[in-house]
Amino acid sequence: MKAGFYPRLAFDGIRKNKRLYLPYIMACSVMAAVFYIIVFLRHDAAVLNLFGEDLIVETLSLGSIVIACFACVFMFYTNSFLMRRRKKEFGLYNILGMGKRSLVLIVSCETVTVAAASVAIGLAAGITLSKLAELLLVNLLKGSSVDYSFKIDAGAIAQTAAVFSVIFLLILLNSVRQIIFSTSISLLRAENFGEKPPKANWLFGIAGLVLLAAAYYIAVTITSPITALVVFFFAVLMVIAGTYLIMISGSVMFCRILQKIKGYYYRPNHFVSVSSMAYRMKRNGAGLASICILSTMVLVMISSTTSLYFGMEYALGERYPREVTSSVIFESESVLNDESLAPYRKAAEDISNKYGFAPTDTVDYRTGAVVGYLENGTVETDAGVVDYLDAKSIDKGVCQFYFVPLDDYNRMFNTREKLDSKEVMIYMYRGSYDLPEITFNNGETLKIVKRIDYFPTDGDAAMSILPTMVIISKDLEDALGGLLKLADYSGGPLVSPSWIYGFNAGVPAEEQINVMNELYSRFKEISPDRRCHTECVEDSRAGFYGLYGGLFFLGVMLSAVFIIAAVLIIYYKQLAEGYEDQPRFGIMQKVGMTDREIRRSINSQLLTVFFLPLILAATHLLFAFPIINKILLLFNLAASNATLYGIVTVICFAVFALMYSLVYKITSNTYYRIVTGGRERTS
Amino acid sequence: MSILEVSGIKKIYSGRFGGNRVEALKNVSFSVESGEFVAIMGESGSGKTTLLNILAALDKPTSGSVILDGMNLSAIKESAIARFRRDNLGFVFQEFNLLDTFTVEDNIFLPLVLAGKPYREMEDRLRPIAAKLGIPGLLKKYPYEISGGQKQRAAVARAMITDPKMILADEPTGALDSRSSDELLKLFSDVNMLGQTVLMVTHSVKAASVAGRVMFIKDGEVFHQIYRGANTNEQFYQRISDTLIMIATGGARK
């Protein structure tokens, strides 16, 4: 045989089936491009210069792994569809005398061609777009170190080529396996395989409903953010399994039930639709479930990362209520007084004079903090009993308690509140407490005489996800009592009396950081033994942008990949159905269905099949809302900011639905072209 | 009373840009009486499928007219044609054309459902027909579960359920084994005995021999026709064979 025969046959095969292969190559290219971009950014100097680069690099590494895995699964799925359509051709070659060896050669040539084209186009697109992606990422992270030189990363190219070569090799092996283990007749008929009518599998259908209901229940009833994070992955798995079961079995079951209702079923509008739907759902249930899951993933990812990114300033404000905050831990409650604090206050004043600002919104108070289980008005603080690291502890009522002397409260708020011994005023941050008394084991029983609306808690309260109770008492010793004598697990005192001092400086970012640093060194000078901590917003802003911006960027990238995948599944689904419906169309016409009736029936089926995943995705999203909102709490996006997340989610969904409809419009045209094209030939 | 009046039908297919003209039907005229069983015979390419498509209103003649029970087919608007077909004609095809998404029962109901008939009426109509065709046991099965002969009987039931003016059958025995063929042909002649007009296109002599009249089409024209008269099926079979041989060997036109 002439050299180049097989490659030419393979190339012809691709060219003649370009309606099948072009979208496939395009999708593979997009995956390769995104993979390249992410790997490129991971090694990019401009990104490595950013603040918080370790977080970004970690996020990007994770992203590249996710994309590689997803590309593998998705390309396998698409290729199985292609193979099903090509088998007929291969069967014909086989019957005409071409050996399995030759078929394998053709498939190999084909796969190599597709692989080469995909990787080449993908890399070209990736290299072209990498600069744009770099600018986007740096901009998102509010970095400034952008140069406008164009870079190509050979390492990233090699890595992309390697990963995708492996995937294509696996695909090739799978195709070869299919050819070797099938007879020529079964190859010829592969396309018409599975003509049996769908049977409703009640067990699977009901299992799907139960799984979904359980997952929804978990999502809605979850109370604590930590549990949410742990449970979230289980809930996601349950939702995925439930969606597949419902789409595959549940929908057929539903059609079967409809068919039992004679008055409904035997109407012109429902008759053809319902029975074809049962078929369609059986064939496409898995595809529809995949579309639904992908849509949900995109929506969850985009809405949560967008919320995080745009809620960043809010989160920063929540985490850093004052621009600059410092705390000094004193060795005991007895030495924590105005006299010992005087040099600190003096130092702070010196610094504000030096930088020429008047501190505003100043907080200046003494406090002692403990953590304990709060149950029925009793607090257990024993370190031996309390396991703070246990994820479930928050459900058991773990709470932070800040004790603040009344003098400091009155001074800060310019009030003249009076409290007797063992009388306290409380303020709850995240959470509520309604009992009239609170008792600390090994400590005191305190009578709550007033509940106040606001107290300037520090960033620690925001940073931790625990609820915080501020207890204002006559003095620290009066309220803490016996607790002061207790030791924590490391042997130090359980309660560390400390002094909190925070203010807004209103100076430029760099100066703010200088103020913070100077404050720290001056405080340390006063007493080197006392532990001291200072922090400011500007110092942390870059870190926040690194994390949230990185997540946002990755969210956008992954969403792009998932959307492409969903679109392609939709496209192939329409294509497959078009070929299947072609003969059916002809019969219905001969039996006396008008063109309009056929079109209307097909249209309603397409619409249902198409928008079912979107509706289910919306339901998933709705039920995921509470649990994701809880998880966002961990990122300092407090519950009070649920509205931001809500609005972002709604906007994301609207945009997504719009795109989805657009895809529907385009792909359904392809469908009509196939169906009507066949009809012209038969009549 | 004649139920179908075909006069001067001509059908010309032309390729793109008007080239490559093929005259499928030159000049076909005939009429079918109500209650008649007519077979149309002809070799491949003789134009019989074209004729059937025109009679079924699936295609339009280049010139000439088809009048079914007083209605001129070419005068019916495009939008009303499907309904006309559904209400007046019943179809039986070589390839059965049952929808694999429906049970046998639902396949039979299809034309009635499209006509918007209530379920009770559909059942009432189906019962006697199903009994007559011997398919009550198959109604709940799917097409893929039953044999070719059974499928064709289901298709006949579907054609009959609307009580059509005429049943058009296109090579109904073409995909059947000889026993199933015999059963089906017996069925057709039984149905015809009850007054149903049947028009069948076939190239099987066996199939044609159950008809009351056989028309022979050659090169787009009705070349010849013979009536059964008092013949038995066997005698008629012999006459049809003789006629075919005569036509094939270029015998003179009667």
C-alpha cells in the first residue's frame, strides 16, 4: 500500500466529520490554553513579585491539577461520542477487507492529528493570551510590577504538551481497545445500539430523590461554619449522585407516571412529547446531569469568588476595625493600670505627633479573654475539657469571652454607668444570649444587668468564627475571680490581661505601615518581656488581595473551562438527537402530523430537556446558599453580608442563563438542519 | 361511485438549474370505485412510488389532478394537507414505520390522538379492529419486541383506525416472510370484503393476486390493466404472471 494512505484516510475522516471534530478540537484547545496560562502564571516573575505570592502559587497549582483531571474526564466523554459515530465507517472498512491492524492505524493517525492540532492551537492561544491573563491577575491583586514585555515559558509549554499527550494517549488506547474487541457487524450497528424502550427504575429514581433531599436538608440546617466546610464536600457528592440518579431514572419514572394518566397523555400536545421524552431522558440523562453539575459548579464558583473579591473591602473592615491596632499582654491583672499604661500612651502620642496626625476613633481598654463552652448559662473553661480544635466544638457552644472593666467603658463611651460587684453588662458579637445570669466554673456567677448595642471588639473577634461575648464589670478581678488563678494547657495563666489600643491614623499606606512598625518597637522598648502585637490594614491588604484575587481569578478560569465543556456536551447532545430523530420525523409526517405540530412538539421537548438542567442547577444553587454563606464566614465575609452574596449570585445566574439560552438557540438550529435535511431526502 | 379520480398526471423531476430532467410519470389516468381493491404493479423505476406519493399528497404532480371523494388534492392548502391525509387516508409501508418510542397500542392511537379524539372513543374503536387483526395480546408491547408480521398488522390497525376513505399500501409484504405475507394479504382481502377501499403498490405477483383489479405501470404510464372477474386467487395469479411476461417481452398493448 502506498505510503501516506492511512494518514490521508484519517485526515479525510476528520474533514468529512468536521461537524463532530471541530468542536472537539476547539474544546481540547481551550483546555490546553487555560492549562498553559495557569502553569505559565505560576512561574511568572510578575506574579512572583506580588505580595502574598505563595498563596497565589498554591491556588494556581491546585487549579492546574483540577484542569488536567477535568480535561481528562471530559475528553474521554466526548471521544466516546465521536467513536460511536465513527464505528459505522470503521465497520464498513472492515467488511470491505481492511484488517483491524489497519483500522488501528487509521485511529492512531486520527488521534495524533487531533492531538497535534489541539495542543498547537491551544498553546498558540495560551501564549497569545498569557500576557492578558498576567495583566488581569496582577491588576486583580492590585500589584504594580507589570512590565509590557512578552514572555514565553518553555517549561510551561513542555508541561502542557506532556499532560495533553498523556491524555490523548489514554484516549487512543481506549479507542484501540474498542476496535479490537468488537466484530465488524457490531461496529456497523454501534450507532443504533440500545433501542430498547426505557424502563423506569423506581429504586434509583427514589434513591436520587432521597439523596438530594438529604443533601438539601444538610445544607439548610447547618449552623456552624466549620461543620459547613467539613460537610460541604459530602453534600456536594450527594448532590452529584442525586442529580445523576434523578436525571437518568427519576425523569423516566416521571414520564411513565404521566403516561398512566390517560386523560393527560392522550392529548395531541402531550402524546408524542411525553413518550419521546422518556427515550430522550434515558439516552441523555447522564449528559443532562453533567450539564447540570457543571452549571452548578460554575455558578457556585463564580458567585462565591466574586462575592469574596468584591466583598474584600468589607472583609478587611471587619477584620481590621481600626487602621492600626496593638495589644500588649501584661504579666498579671494587678499590674494592668493607668500607671503602667502611661508610658505606652505617651509613646503612641509621640508617634502621632511625629507623623502629624490626630488619631480618630480611638479604642483604649484593658481586657482579659477566655474561651469556653457555654451551656445553659454555665461556662466551662478547663483546657482539659475544652477541645478548641474539634470541628464540632462550635456546635457545642464554644464562645470567646472578653472581660472589660467599667472604667474603660465609661471613658471610651463618655457614659456614667454604675455596676455593683458581680453585676455585668454584656455585648454579643455573632450570636445571642438571653439568660439573666452567667456562671463560670471555677470562677464567678455574674448577674447581667444591661445588654449594650455596641462594643469595639478587635480584629481577633472577626478573625475567629466563634461568637464573642464582651463582659463589662466593676473591675477585671471582680468578674474573673478564680479564673485568674487557672493555668492553660501550656502552663501559663489562662487569662492574659492585656491592653488594647487602636486608632485610625488617616495617613497614606506606607506611612501607616511605618506607624505600625514604630509603635511596635517603642512598645517593646518599654518592657521587652511583655508580649506585644501590632497590626494595620495596609500591611494585610496585599495578603487579602493575594488570596481573594487569586481565588477570583481561578474561579473565572475554571468557569470558562466548565462552560466550554457544558456547551460542547449540549452541542453533541443536540447533534446525536438530530440524527436519531431524523427517521422519526419522516414517520410522523406520513402518519399525518403537520409540520407545525412536529415542530411544536420537538420544540417543547428541546426546551424541556435543555432547561431542565438549568432549573435543577438553580435549585441546587438556592439550597447551597446557606451552606456557602457559612463557609464565606471563614473568609471574614460575615453573615450580615449575605445580601452581597445574594445579589452577586442572582447576577451570575442571570448572565449564565442568558449565555445558556444563546447556546440553545445556536445548537437547536443545528438540530433542525439535521432533522429537516433528512426529511427532504425521504419524501 | 368512484372514490378516486386520477386524470392526466404528469411528474417531471429536474436537477438543479433545470438540467437533467427525468419524466417519472408521463400521463396517468384511472379511477378507483368505492370498495375496490386495486393493485398497481410495475418494476423498479416504473414510477409507481412517485404515483403513490402523489396519491398520498406527499408530493405534487407537475400537471393533472387527483380527486379523492370529490376533493381536489392540489387545491388543498399546504397547511391543511397533513390533516387531510390523517382524516382521509390510511398508510401501510414496507418498513412498517412504527415509532419505537411508542407501544403498539400508542402507535395505533397516534392518528386519533392527533385528531384530538377522547381516550374512551379511541379504545372503543381499537377493540374491534384489534380483534379482527388478531393483535389484542400485542398492544402493550414495543415494536422491537414483536415480529415483522406482527408489526405490519399493527401498522394496518393504525391505517384503519381513522376509518379512512382509502388505505394506501406501499409494498406491504416487502419485508415479510412468506407465511406472514399470506396472513397479511388475507387480512387485506378480509378488510376489503367489509367495504374498505384499498390501493396497493407492489411488484409481488402473489400480493397482486388477492386484488380485484391489477394495473400495470411501465415507463410512467398505465400500460395495461386486468380484472379478476370470477377468477380464484390461483387463476388470477396465473393471468398476472402471463401479463407480466408479455409486458416484459414487449408484447402488444391491449
